[in-house]
Amino acid sequence: MNAISNEVKNLSANEVVSSHVSDSANSNNPFTDAEIALILPYKKKILEYWNKSRDSIIEVGHQLSNAKFDKSISKEMYQHLIEVECGFSVGTADKLIAVAKSHRITSSQYQDSLPISYGTLYEIATMKDDVFESAIKDKVIHPDCLRKDIEQFKKNGSSSFGSNVSKQSTSKASDYDEQFELMSVFIDSSKIKNNDEFLKFKNAVSIALKDVSGIRLDFLSLDSYLENQRVKKTKSDLIAVKKILKNEIEKHVSLDSQLTHACKKRKFKVDLDRLLYGSSKTADEQIVHYANTLKQKWKVDWRSFTVGTSIEQKCVGDIPEFDVKIAA
């Protein structure tokens, strides 16, 4: 794990020291075709390893995402994994996950234009589509672009890299270019009744500050919290539904004299329990077995017991925590 952490930290050093690979075939180059032919093998290898470095960042993001939403790993275990075992902060882990989920980063379409710093890749991943396309077109995004270039372009549509501003005015402007966190807003979550209230708060803040220039709102912590709450609620609802389905089976068994009689005989009870409830101990497989038992033996649709829950009228296969389906 520490090896992964060190790899990402080393990659992020490209914010400070970057090695831009220029296009050897540029029409302004002073070399002959024979000389260029000597360079091209090195260019191929350099770009190959450059892209592999970015692929490593993406893979780290995928692994963090898998761990974060692994139903067998608690929130505390995940925090221990990233902070103690890997040496990341929660913010860094969330940024790496966002990078790994961004199609514009993972797609091969733009790989020759992208840098390999996870911080810069995160800023690129969170660009609006039209701003991103403009940044690609204007070559603001290139292999050695810095995070501050992307942040500035996102803020006002221009970049300090390659600008036409004189050195003197650029130097003067840089005195006021330092970014700092203006304030933090803390919410007493115990007073919030549901996630919709969080979203109303988020919208209210966004609307109140929409006309203020030169600021960037970051709701990453809130979005991460809401996603964790959604997963927690879904798991809680699934456990409740599983219990309801089991009770429903037991109710039907008690009304069936033949099954009740079989349950009294120990040699039949073991096989009957396996037939009705299955042998699995995992929640997803139990729910599937219970639902199919009710459907096939008593023509009862399990979804009638999900009303009022976060999985109402959904098939188990449509719930991210489960990858199995129940017969319709």
C-alpha cells in the first residue's frame, strides 16, 4: 500500500518539475528527416512511460473507489486504509477517485494532451464540458500544464501559460494570485432531517454566491458525505427487506399444514430450510433466495415489501451494492 502512496506522491511532483515532451515533427524544427528518425524511438518510449504513469494514478483511483464502496469495509476501516496504510488524506483520496471516474481522463482521446499530476488531473476532470473543450482547443491543457493554469482558466477563461500579458504586469498580478480558503461552513447534521435538506442548503449557497467573481465553491466533502449516507441507507433498507421476506415465508409456512407437519420432523426440516431459505449467509444471496421462494411457491412479488424504502420497486440487480437479479 505504501508503495502505491509513494508512487502517487512522486507523480504529483510534476506540478513543480515537469518534463514536457514536444512534438518532434514540428514544422519549425531545424533537423533533417534522418536526424528526426534517430529521435523518434526515444519519443515513442518516453510517451509510453508518460502515459503509464497517468494510468497508475487512474488505477489508484479505481482501487480507492472499490475500497470505499466495498460493503465489507466500514467507514472507519476505509479511513484507516487511506490515512494510515497508504498515507493519503481523505481529500486526496476523493480527488483520485474523481480522476478515475472521469471519461476525459481515462479515454485515450486526450492522453497526449494530459499531464500526470493527480492534482492537475482533478482540476481537468471537474471542468465543465464547454470549458474543457475550450482549454483543449487553446492548448491550455498540455503535458506540462500546472494546476494553477487550469484553476485560472476555469475561473476567468484564460491561463497564465502562454498569455500575451507583459512580464511586468504578469509579475504584478501574481502578487494577488495567491489562493486561500476564505471560510469553512460547518453543519450540525443531527438537525438535518434528510439529504434533501443538505441539497437545499447547497443550492442556496450556490445561488447566493453565483454573482461573486473570483471564487470557486467546493462541495466535495458534502457530496462524499451524501454518497456515504445513500449507501448506508440502501444497506439498512436491504437488511430490513430481508427480514420482512423471511417473516413472510415463515407466515406462509405456518398456514401450510403439509409444510408445518414436515417442519416437526427433524430429517425433513434441514432440507426444507435449505429449500426455503437457502444456505448462503450473505444478505444479497439471501434476499434473492427469499424473493424467489415467495415468487415461485406462493406467487408473492417481493417488491411489494419495498414500498417506502430507498429500493422501492427496484430489482436487486439495479442496486449498486448487488450484482444479482431476481426473477421477474
